[in-house]
Amino acid sequence: MKKFLIAIAALTTVAATPAFATDAPASNLTYNLSANVSSVCGVYRSSGSTVNVPFNDLAQVSSSTSLTVSGGSASYRCNSPVGFTRTIASVNSGKLVRAGSNGDASNSIPFKMTHGGGSSLDFVATSLSSAISETFPTGAFLSGQTGSVNFIVNGVADINTNLNNAPGTTVFAGTYSDTVTISVTAS
């Protein structure tokens, strides 16, 4: 009887074990998801990337009078996790230069630029005699920041009291211009 019970116990153990236990499919399903987000970092203006800033006829404005003209606003947005660098540069080193001239003192009119805005975007009237470069952390710029841009120039009208108050200007007549560029590079 003992042999019979051992045989029944062995048969019960075999019947309780699945026949393909080692070949059974996994009970889990795994999905490995991935995505990339490219860098989007720049300075923007809804009306386009070129803004005209006309000072008009500076011969009608005294050389002792400052004239401020708005360049509108500039919006900065960057998704770089380590921020960005803003560089502001003037082609003529912060001077309006008469077309066709060498840009010497009688052929150039110095100007300054101001920039408003939060997150350290702002700066007071500054000459662009050399490029301004500054690095900003990304924090506030993921959702964007906007600041005002202004340009300041003195008139060129000049009255010479030694010449019977003869009107004139401090520079030669002509068309004066410069190009200022704000560029943003992700860090």
C-alpha cells in the first residue's frame, strides 16, 4: 500500500505541474518610448525680422538735443537647458555713417541703444562701439520674455555765434545709416 500511495503522490505532482512551464510566454509587455526635442532659441518680433528706425532730418534738431526713437520690442525665447548668449552688434560701431564716405567725424553721427525687459534683458543707454555679449540662464526664457528697444541720437543742427548766428550742421549733408543686429545662440 505504501508503494501505491507514493505512486499516487508522484502522479498528482506531475499533473499539477504545467507540461510547458519553461516554454510559456512572458506575462509582461514592455514599450520603450522615446522622443527628441530640437533646440528652439531666438529673438523674435511679430512684424518680421527687420525693423526700420527713422530719425528723419537731424538737421532740424539741435546738436544739444537728444532724440529717442522706438525700435518696438524684442521677444526672447529659448528651450536650451543651459541658456543662451545674446550678442548686439553695430556694423558701423555705433555710428550712423554717410553713404559713400569713410565715416570720419564729419561723416558720422554716434547713437546709443537702450533695452528694457525683465530677467536682466535691460540695459541703459549704451554705445555700440563694440559688440555687447551676455549669457542668460534658461529659467524665465522657456516661456519667453519681451523688452522694449530704443535708439538715441543727438541732432546735428548748429548755430555758430561767431558767424552772425549762421545756421549749419555738425556733419555733411547726405543719407546716414547703420545696421544693428541682435543675435541669440543656444549655450
